Amino acid sequence: MHIIANWKMHGDADRVNAWISALKPTLKTLPATTNAVLCPPALWVALAAHAASGSGLAIGGQDCHGEEKGAFTGEISASMLVKAGARYVLLGHSERRTLMGETSASVAKKALAASHAGLIPVVCIGETLTERKAGRTIEVICTQMKESIPQGVPEVIVAYEPVWAIGSGLTPEVDDIVAAHRAIAEAARLHQLTHDKPVSVVYGGSVNSTNAASILGLSGVDGALVGGASLEAESFASILEAANACVTAG
Ligand code: PGA
């Protein structure tokens, strides 16, 4: 189970330190199978890794470049994130796909670069409201799976994030989440995406301390990617506790 905090463009050094300190008691209660991850803005990755050292909290970037190095002003490579202490990287978030014009092909290239550098890529996919209304959800996510994830990487996490559920307070019906996660797991097997571990599929889009337990308990849901509700340590801690309860319940 992975519970991943995506801070987007929020927070500062003081907040990183305070958040990690406040979370430490909860982190101590997590079983080895529950992984808590903080993805702060890139500037705070090294600081967060330092503050989180020994706490069980892992750190991730929010994006990386597909090349190892070069003339790419403003960009950050996967190996730079590794050197700063990151173990994960979010890739292909819908905000980047929509606002920065990222394509599935560029996401796949980044995922390969991240894997080569030793990071675990967290590749985000999900349908828009128009696609959902047209009954195209499964088709869209299966295409995104095929095009955004390179074959044969050691490990990958897929974040199923319906675009319309992000930051909206809306979530799909539980049956729809289960169906989407099942389709993603099947697509991952079909395309033989990973060779070390089966693909984990986390859900993202308006997860909060109130709905976390019911979402995390669903079949095929291996965790959550949390935006807004991850900014306050208290609400993120309740989501970790909900994950704990699900793991304990088996
Ligand atoms: P949200 O964001 O939890 O605020 O909906 C999730 C995300 O964008 O990863």
C-alpha cells in the first residue's frame, strides 16, 4: 500500500519540517507494507529527505526530464532527484498533461529515465468528464497505460486519477473505481510492463480523511495519491491511519 502526498506548488521549508515532525508519531505505527511518500516541490526534496531520514517516510519528485543531462534550462533529471534523496517520482499528472502539453510518449520516456536512475515512477492516468460521459473511461485508461508506461521496467505505480475528480470534491462510484483498477491491472499484465513486481494501482482525486477508509478498502486499490488533503499533517495522518486499518483488516 502506498499513500502519496502531492503538494503541487505549495509549501516552503518551514512547512516541510513542521509537517514531517508532526507526522512522525503516525509513521512509527505503520506496518512495513504501508509506504508513506511526500512529493514536495523540487526545491524542498533534499530538505525533506534530510528531515525524514530514519522516519520511514520516503520522498518523491513531482516530475523529471526524460534525458539524463543536457541543455534543458529549468529541468531536473531523475538522477538529480535520486541524489537529493528521492525514491519516487510522479509522472504525467493531468495538470502537466493539460497545462504543460505533456504527451503519453514523453511520460513513457520520463518513466524509463526514472527507472534507469533507480526511482519508482508513479505514472498518472485518468479520463476527462467528457470521456466518462461518452462511456470511454476504460478505453481511455487502457490506451494511456499502453502509451505512458514503457515495457519491462522493474517496478511502477499507476495512479488512477479521473481528471474531473481532482480537486473537485467529487469521486467516482466505488464500482467504477474497482472496474478501472481491474482494467489497469489487466492492461499491465497484458503489456508485461513490469518484471520484478506486479504493477500497484493507487487511486487519486479528492481523497480525504472522510472517504479514505472506504476507498482504500476496495478490491484492487493499492493506496492513494492525495493532493489537497495532504497539505495538513493532521489530515494526511488520518489517511495513513485509514490505510493502517485496511492493512490490518487484511
Ligand atoms: P486532490 O489532488 O486530492 O486535491 O484531488 C490529487 C492529485 O492531483 O494528485
